[in-house]
Amino acid sequence: MDDDHSDAQTAKGKAARIARQSSALYAIHEVSRLISVVYDDYVAEHGLTRARWWTLMHVGENEGASQTSIAAMLGTGRAAAGRQISKMEALGLIERRSDPNDSRVRTVYLTAKGRELLEPMEHAGYVLFAKFFRGFEEAEEKTLVQFLDRLKANAAE
């Protein structure tokens, strides 16, 4: 009888843990989605779509990187990244240059117009941080980062 009770307790405990883990990952997914939606709203007045601000951010942080490298940073294929870069080049936000060491390689840079958008993007980021971390203590923020870093490390294994 005790073994049956123990097995039932173990099954309940496992089910509760799975439900908790499912809720946690769903919440992380939803927060990630909301971060993008809210940030999109903040930068829309500057003519920035999600694809544009994501590309500007990565190019701005990695000027002179190859289109292939930018595609990897964006998490897209080379063709999709090339199309996005072409659109942004047509808008005067990005420019491509031939690599002086390898004429087959195209490197990507922000233009002055593209660089001007970095400040409103940064400001939108600060507004976003304030919104999402309202009411958090510093220790809670640090703990959250530690937990998320552990999840990322586990996912990378």
C-alpha cells in the first residue's frame, strides 16, 4: 500500500514539475514576443520595421562584417539577408563595399543616415527596459539573468 502511495506521489510530483517547466518556457516565449512587439511600436515612428532595426543593430555593432556574417547574426539565410540589406541600401541606411582582400566578399557598413537611427533605437531600448523591469530590485534582475544564462547554456549543450 505504501509503495502505491509513493508511486502516486512521484507521478504527481513529475506532472507538477512538467507543468511548471512548460509554464516557465511559455512565459519566456511570450515575454520575448512582447519585447519585440513593444520595441517595434517604439521605433515605428522612425520608419523602422523589426527586420530593419534588427539589421541596423547588427551592422552597427559589426561594421565591416561580410554579408554572410551578418546573415548568421540575423539568424537568416544569405539570400534573405542579402534582400534585406539591398532594401536598406536603397533607403540609404546601409552601404556595401567590396572587401579589399577578396573581391568576392561584400562588407556592410552603416551610412550617416543609418547611424542617425541608432540614437532613437537606443532611447527606445531604455524606455523598454524601464517598462519591463518596473518594480524589480537589482538583486532580482541579477538572479533573472543568471537563470536565463543557465537556460541558454543548457540549450546549447
